[in-house]
Amino acid sequence: MKIISTNTAKPTTIIWNGKEITTGIYKTPTNAPIHLEKEKVKGDEVSDRKVHGGEYKACYLFSLNHYKYWQDLYPDLEWNHGMFGENLTVKNLDETKLQIGDIYKVGTALVQITQPREPCFKFVVKFGSENAIKQFIDHGFPGTYVRILEEGQVKNNDVFELVKHAENSLTIAEFFNLLYAKDKNQELLNLAINNDAIPIKKRNKLKAHLSGK
């Protein structure tokens, strides 16, 4: 996995259901190194701290490999890296191989894979389509958030080096599908609930889907 673009945003105001909302989803390439802090990327806009930023969502990564799929769906949009609100556009990021809890060295930072992006109404606004959220879920390649174990600087062409592979875990793709599945796989559910790379609040919510509950 290699960083192709580092992206940040300034506050942008959008209208949703008649209300003005500030968002940081409109990220653009910085063409410069960025600093990964414990709860955010330095200099990046995080408007809604209930769902973005914080220990388990400090930095968002999206795969360059999936850009073509979306460009084919939305050819009339103005395309650039950071289109999905990601801080890092990463070549060959594969959600079917990334295990939650995996630890990587990238640049001078140490990061841990935590959880997939769950799309919200801002995708509808950004892509100009009511179908965008469903398309994102159905495609099944949501990118991943990371936890910053050691703060540091990352830049274009930095490569992710696996430091520690998570044991008794599940992949980002498996977890993403689990979140939206009507009938939840109990084995994967147990792996998620017992994984401390996933925030405790989310794990507690998932406990309600255990058999016998």
C-alpha cells in the first residue's frame, strides 16, 4: 500500500433539509506532508466530532483502486483525490485483506486499522444523488479509519509496512458487510465484539445482535 495523495479540507457549508451544515468532506490534495495527531489530522477540518475524528477515527484512508468504479458512475463530477473525504488516497488498499487491529508503520507514524467508513447524507450532497449511500454500501469497499498509536508525518509515496498482524480478527470488508447485514454472522459478530481496536460503544451496540439476546 502506497500513499498517492495527502488531502485536507477547510470548512464548507452545505444545505441539508433546509439547514446549513458545516462539513469537512470536501478534501483536496495538499501536495505536502501531513501530520497525524492522536485524534485528527493536523490542519484538517473535522466538523461533526460525534462521527468523525477522535481516537478510533483519527485519519481516513480510501483506495485509489476504486476511483474508476465511481468515476464511471459519476463521470460529470469534477474528480480529484480526496473525493470521498479521505485524508490519504492509498494505492492497493484492499479491505478484504486489512484486518481490524493490524498495525502499520507509515512515514514516521504508527497506525492501527480500526473500522470502515459508514456513509451519511453528506455523500448524497457531494455526489448529487440520492443513490450514493446505497451504492457505497452495495459496492462494499468503504476504506478504513486508523488509530494513531504514534504521531508522525506522512507524505506521498510513503509505503505502509506491516508491523503486527491482528489475531482472532475480521477484515474491514467483513465488518462493513456485518454492520449492514440483516442476518448477522454470529462468528464474525463475536470477533468484532471482542476486538479492542473497535470502540467499546460500537461493540456494545453489536451485542444486541447476538443469538439469544
